[in-house]
Amino acid sequence: MATTAQELQTTKTMLPPGPRPLPYIGHLLPLRQDPLGFLQQLQRTYGNMATIYVGKNPAVLLFRPEHVRYVLVEHPRHFSNRGVLQENSEGSNTSEGLLTIDGEKHRQQRRAVQPAFHKKQVEGYAAIMEQYTQELLKTWHAGDTVDMSRTMQELTLRIVSKCLFSIDLSSQLGPLSDAFDGIIGTSTSMAESLLNIRIDNPITGYGRRMAASRQLDMLIYTLIAQRRDDDRDYHDVLSMLMSVQDAEEPGTKLTEKQIHDHILTFLAAGHETTAIALVWTFYLLSQYPQVRIKLQDEIRSVLAGREPTLDDLARLPYLDWVLNESMRLYPPAWLQLRFVAKESELGGVRTDPARSLLPLRRRPAYLYRDAACTNGGTAYSHQYSPALHAAARSWLCPWLPAGNHPAPETAFTRYPDACVLQRLRSSVAAACALKR
């Protein structure tokens, strides 16, 4: 029987299939209890797309790499991450940070801090990364038991604060790490998520997050005040933020709150993701000795006993593959949210700006483990296989000429919010540790 135009239109506007939601809470229970297991089951059951409900709001899950690429790389301006913060802006610490603003405001403020990421500046950062990593390694001795998660978090926090804001937080690393853990590691309760009940008390998750938030606020606002009283030009991100013009109010500078949000975003995103990537990389290298031996041979051959520099990283391709593969299997940011800002059609489904929410994988823990996702006919797997990334362009030195890109379906391509410094920190720290 022929399909009428009206039936075709109805089909395209329907959301992809998904499990039946519970009244009021949708699929919050399985998302909280076992998020990765729940999403893997959805992929096995529904294929390329599935719809779940967060409370009463539908969320379209994308499992195919080409769909992720469509949103993050090819059409990023059709999708927004502002919706999450606009719906829950009260108490938000980073609502004006670079990772959470969109449009012209984002482009202008990103351009303002771009000089801090030029090659000459990054060369100076590499020296700081090498110095701080060596200082840490000197405290390690044979037979020691090291909490790698905590240690890597403190190392990357110290590096990012020095590189971007010209401050050494070595004397405050413990309390600051605890504060970030209090914000990032404390989950919201069902009452807070559904009923908007927030009790600022030390025994509640919300109260612990607020206490940690106040501790970070005190540090950041003190830093801003001290910099305003200092006439020197540090040529760092903080100086650039304090001089940039507000895109929405020409002729005016950013407010204290906007600067605060940018600093907190850089600190949080800059150290946490790098620490996670390093921890999983060292874990995987311990499980795959043949990969570790090959990587150590490359590092010894290239460095010949000296410490790594920025220029050396371009001559360590296997190190780049190892880090890429670690983040394929265990990505630091494995779930991203996007709201539809402009009507689009994706995989036969028309996304509606009025209601569609798109949680997207950022090289997710299982998206590129799916046997249906291939690179030139070779299926990706659960195995640790750095050679999968042999054709990818290096993320370490983006100013170098591009090599061959992998097949489009792999989506191992940089997108607008990719962080070069995160990869640089991972590479320098890993090279220093493995050389030793």
C-alpha cells in the first residue's frame, strides 16, 4: 500500500523506539543504578537510536559514530548545550563558562583567549608539565603503593592552574581536590532531580556540593581580586579574560561572575579529564605488557635519555595512538548533552527544537566497541588496540600538516570543543613516567 505524504511526515516526526517509562520518573532509576549497562542494553535492543525519558522529558540517544559526528563536528550550531543550564541555572557554577555558552558570545570569548594556546605559549606549558611531572616522580620509590587517581588529579590540577592562571597551587592541592570531588562526585538525589528539593545541609548531597562550591568560589574570587591589584601583564588566560569585551554589551568587560565561571570551567574540565585519561592509560598498559614494552621502546629511541619537549611529541606516534585507544575504551567524558536549536533530520528522524534532547557519546565506552562500527572493514572490539588509530591526525600538534583521516564512520576527528592542552598534558606526563 502506498504511503501518503501525511503518513510519511508523521513517521519522520515520531521519536525512535525505546523502553516504556515509569510515571513521573521516566528511566531515572536504571540511569542512576547502572547507566552504562542500561545504555548498552538499549543499543543491543533498539540499534542506532533509542528514546528514553528523564522525568517527563524525552531524550534521544545516538549510538552511531556518524550521528555523533553530524552533531559535534558537521552541524554544531544546530545544537545547544545551554538548555541544561537554563533549566537548572540556580546554583550553577559554570553557566557562563566557555564549555556552556553558545553562539557569538562563545566565539568572541574563545577568540579572546586563543593567544594563550598558540604554539609559542604551548611550548612554555610543556616545560611546566615536564617539570611538575618530574617533581612528582622523584617522590615515588620502588615498592610504594600510589593512589593513581588522587595523584594524577593533583598533578593535573597543579599544571593547569600554573599554565593558564600563573599560580602554583601545590600547597592547596589536597583541599582543592576534595572540593572538586565534592562537586563532581556527589550525585543528585531523586528528590532533588524530580521535586527540586534542595536542602543545604552537610548530610545531603546538595549540601556537600554547595559547601565544596563555596570553597572554590572563595579561591577564585580571591585570585581575581589579587590580579586586579597587580599591574603586571602575565599574558595568561586570566589576564585575557579580564580584558575581553562582553559580546552582549559592547564596550563593557566581563563581570566577576563571568570570569569566575570561565576559570572554574578551565580548572574543572582541564584537570579532571586529563587525570582520568592518564589513570586508565596506566591501567591498560599494566594489563597489556606488549603495548607497554613497544611504547617504552619508542620513547627511549626518540628521547635518548633526555626529557620530552613539545617537538618530540610529533615523533612519538605510538604514544598518540595509545592515548587515543585508552580514551576509546574509557573516555573521560563519555556522555554529552545537546538540545536541538535548529530543526534537523538525522537518520530519518526529524529533531524538534521544542522538545528533543540529544545525549551524545564522546568516543563513548561502547560506541566504538560495537562490531558494526568498522574502520576500513576491521571491526573495533573490546581489545586494547592502539594501531586502530594509525591513520588519525595527531591531536598533539594541530599546527602540523594533517595526515590521512580515518574512515568517516569512525568519527575520530576533532570537533569544536576538543582540548589540545588536555592531550598535551597526558602525553608529557605519560612520556616522563614511562621513560623512567
